[in-house]
Amino acid sequence: MKKLKYFNKRIKIMDVWDIGSIKLGVVSFTLFIITIWSTAMTWVHSVNPWWFFTAFVVFAIKPWRRLFMK
């Protein structure tokens, strides 16, 4: 629990560009892993794309609600 409080405190000093850079870094690393690991590429191609869209919606609901509903 201490670590969570520490990270919540530290994230308040970040701006939009910092958070955007983190997100782009995660996307870039994911694409890197998919590219060099053929098993991951095969799995991504075998999964129905709607599962990825569903995961996006589920993970995006809370931040979007917090951003626009407060």
C-alpha cells in the first residue's frame, strides 16, 4: 500500500506529454515483442480482433469517465 501512495503522489507531477510518452513506449515495446517472438505474432493473428477492441473499451471506461464526468 505504501508503494501505491508513493506512485499516486509522484504521478501528480507528470504532465500530459509525460503520460503520453509512457503510453507510446508501452505500445512500441508491445510491437517489438510481437515482431521478434513468432509465437506472439501467431497468437495475435489467431485471436478475433473484437476481443482486443473489447479489452480496449473495458480498460478505457474508468479513465474516460473520470476525465469527462467530474
